[in-house]
Amino acid sequence: MDFDFQWLLLAFPATFALGWLASRFDVRQWKREQVESPKAYTKGLSLLLSEQQDKAIDAFIEAVQQDPDTTDLHFALGNLFRRRGEYERAVRVHEHLLGRGDLPRGERDRAQHALAQDFLKAGLLDRAEEAYRALEGTAYDTEARLALLSLFERSRDWRAAVDTAQKLERSGTGSFASRISHYWCEMALEAEARHRDADADDALKRARDSAPLAARPIVLMGQRLARQGKHAEVIELWGELLVNQPAAFNLVAKEFAASATAAGGIEGALKRLQAAYRRTPTIDLLQSINLLDTDPARRRDRLLAHLAGQPTLSVAQSLLQQHAHSGMSIAPDEVESLSQAVGRAAKPLQRYRCAACGFEAQHYFWQCPGCLNWDTYPPQRLEDL
């Protein structure tokens, strides 16, 4: 039986027509999916902005199902899970992204960073550390190291914190000298608690080398010397603190006076404290001066002079104690100074505080001016609560 070529001529147009129809169907379906996916994504964003997070999650899940290859949808969904505290679901989303073999390097690093944030928020510090370390050498390198620095501070891994801070400095992120000094101080305290004196001294030396003008290493060094009975060295060391960091010297002013008494250098120390007090009168300096100069009349005069300039309760209490110990009567001018000090201290307590938002006011309000709630002010002033 001979083959009829006329059928072949008819088959070619029919095949072409069927192929064209199939392609048109695929293109229309693809266009429909492309239109529907942005719609679902836009719907999720709209719900998110309206603070309807549950519905937003449903919309994003729908969008991911329609277009499973779009990474931005996965990131949006994972970040939303993390914000809601659903850390396990956020981890699954970001681990799914990392498991994709077709993910570009930049998107993979982004997913790794998001996964590290998931672990950190979930309190899984070990896994967060591992995830952040995996970002070394990526575009997230600096951000990851800063996060690691915070992790090491929380876990009190001071040695690792020092190493990380030094790497950040070398990368040009900024100066971490002060923080590194604090890390060495923390290590010194831990070594001292374990009675490892050599390690404590070495850590304090490193702390001071890291930040020569930092106050904390000098304070701790002086306190260690005082416990060892080396009071002359304490006076010399904290004398530098008085010159370079006069505000921080207030923290050890009374200890300085005690060391001066133990070392027999009361007169010199008293002159230095009085000079510092004239420059910046503080309660700590005043109390230190009174420790060195025990004359009751001069103590009383100093307390009254301070009360005249700075009416504070601490100095008022010191004046009352001075009278109690000396048996002297309180003069009218002293009564006035004490009254001013007490009145100044009591003023912040003579207020009403809203139980809902904490807004304080001198007058009672039935409706809080801060949160606009009614009957949220207890009808008692703060000093009565």
C-alpha cells in the first residue's frame, strides 16, 4: 500500500497549530501566575502594615505556594515569623532557603544572616554563634562580628570578646579600646576571685595598656594595692586619677582618704582633696575631707556651706549626725538649710502618678493627660504609696 503524501502535507499545519495553541496556554498560565503572585505579596504587605500579622502570614504562605522560587517571599515570611516569636518556623524557612542548590551566593549569605538572627532571638546562643561565624568574609562580616561581640558579653566569654573587638578594630570599624579595657578588668576580677594574683595583675596591666586614660583599671589597681597594704602606692596611683579623671575619682575618694590615713599622709591628701573640692564640690569629696579633718566645728562649717550651695539630703543627714555625736544644738540658720534640703528632696515625691502609663503631675487628674485613660490616678501622692 503506497503512502499518501497529501496526509503529510496536512499534518504539518495541524501540528504547528497544536503547538501554537499549547504555547499560548503556557504563556497565559505563566502570566496569570505572575499577576497572582504579586497580588498575594501586596496583600500580605497591606495586612502587615495594618498590624494584622496572622492574616499577613496566611497571605505570604499563599504567595510562597504560588511562587516557591521567589526568595524575597521566603525572607518576608521568615522575618515575620521571627517578629511574632515563632522562631522554630522562622528557622525552618531560612534553613529551607539554605538547602536550595540554585540560591546565589548573596542570597545564601542573606539567609545565613537571617538564620543567625533567628537563633539569637530564640536564645540558642551556641547555634547563633556558629551561624554568625559562618558569615566571616561575607558582606555581613562586620555585622556578624558586632553580634558575636554582644553574644560574648552576654555569656561573659571575655577572652573571645577581646579577640573579636580587636578584629573589628583592625577592619576599620572603629575604636574598641575602652570596651577591651573593660573586658580585661572583668578577667582580672575573675582571676582575683580564684586567688590567681599573677593573672589578675597581668589582666589589669593589659587593661591599662588598652586604654591608658580609662578610669576602671586605675580604680581596680588601687583597690588591689590597698588590700595588700601598699597605701603609699595607692595615693600615688589615685593621685593620677584625681588629675586625669576627676569625676571618676569620686568613686574612690573615701578609700583615698583611708589610705592616706594608713600611710601617714593626711596633710598632703587633705590639701589635694580641698583643692579638688573647690574646683568641683561633690558630696564624696566633702565626706572624704571630713574623714581627714575630724574637728567638729570645721566639719559643721563645711556641711553648712555645702548645704547653702547644694541642699541635698545626704549632707543634711551628715549635719544631723554631726550634731548627734557632738551634742551641739541646732542653730536657726542650720534649721533653714536643713528645711531647704528636705523640701528639695521631697518635691519629686509630692506628685501623682498614672497607674497606666506612669505620667506624673503635680495636680490630680481624673483623665490622664498622657494616655487619656480615666480614673488611672491613685488619689495618693507618691510619698504616700
